[in-house]
Amino acid sequence: MTKIFKTDCQLEREKRDRAIYDEYNALTAIEGQSRTRVNEYLMKKYGIHSVGTIYQIRARVERAIKEEEVAI
């Protein structure tokens, strides 16, 4: 397997994105939870200015997880 080198910025972004993904899933798993409010909370917490960015982050992490599963 080829070693992939990443910058500190890339590693930090991946860490932040995974935290957002995990927190979103944990919060939306609660019965009756408002996804809109969860998105607003995460945007405020992580300094994100667009709900579309939250969706992009979640999709990016989802793809990365699937790629890891295939690699294993």
C-alpha cells in the first residue's frame, strides 16, 4: 500500500470533519431531534457559515469511511 503524505492543515481538517460527522450522527439519533437545529448548532460551534458546508463535510467523511472499508 502506498503511503499518503498530508499537510498539517489536511490532517486537522480531517479531524474536524470527522468530529462534525460523529457529533451530527449522535445528535440526530435522538428521537424528535431537529436536524435543522443540529446543523445550526454545529455551524456555530465550528465557525461554519453555510449549511451546505455541513452537508459537504458529512458526504466527504461518508465517502472516506466507505473507502476505508473497501481497503480492508
